[in-house]
Amino acid sequence: MQSFLPIVFVVLIVGLGIWLRTRRGKKPIKGKGYRILIPIGVMLVGMPWGLYQLTHIPGKTFHMPAVWELLIAIVLGVIFGTVMLKQTEYERREDGLIYSKPNRNLKFILIAIILIRLVLTQYFKAIDVVELSVLMMCMGVLYVGIWRIGSYIKFSRTISST
């Protein structure tokens, strides 16, 4: 039962994300698009807090993952971020407002990324939990950062192309 609970939690979070994304896709993006960058701010606050918590686990010594492991996490983060960015587009409609273009592949790509992360987690069970957490955090911050910063740049280009 304990191993089933995290899977249910992940499925609920993914479902919530897809549901919110489909609801927001029908509404225009307000303002100058700064809301696109909010997840980066949340992650930049959450990652140091998470690393701090990992360094203070009673009875465990903290050590960073090997350089090659970090490089693999960086490469995967860049690949995932690039794939997500390629799928994100914006358009100006007749009413003069900017909307995100509907993309049927985006939800499947999000699910695929989460499944790949879960498979990698299961595959690298021999790695210490702390090291694995650092690698997953690094990969997550990179792909969300690349996706959101690139999306903001695309949005800014759409605004300026009036």
C-alpha cells in the first residue's frame, strides 16, 4: 500500500495539471505574460529549501552525485525542456488578445516525461535516495526553466508583432 500511494499522488497531480491547462487554454493570457514565469520562481525558492532538507537528514551524510550523473540529468533536462518548448505556441486572435495555441500532443508529452522520470527513479534504485533527489531536482528545474523562459520569449515576440 505504501508504494501505491506515491503513484496515486503523481497521477492526481498530472491530472490536475492537464485539467488546469485545458481550462486555461480557452482564456487569453493577461498582462505582459509574467505569470508564465511564476513556476520558475516557485522552483528557485523550493529547490534550495529541498536541498537544505536533504543535507539535514538525521543519520545520513550528504554528498553530491557524481559529475557524470549530474551531466546526464542536465542533458535530460535540456532535452525535456526543448521538447516542451517546441510544443508551446501563442497566437493573436481577432479580438486582439493573445491565447496559447491548442496542442493535443502537450498532455501526452507531459505524461511521457513523468513516466520517464518514474522509470529512471525505479532504474536507479541502487543510487542513494538523497543523490537521486538531487538529480531529479536538477533535471526538473532545468526543463521547467527552459520551457517557461522560452515560452515567455515566444509570448513577448507575439506581443511585439502587432
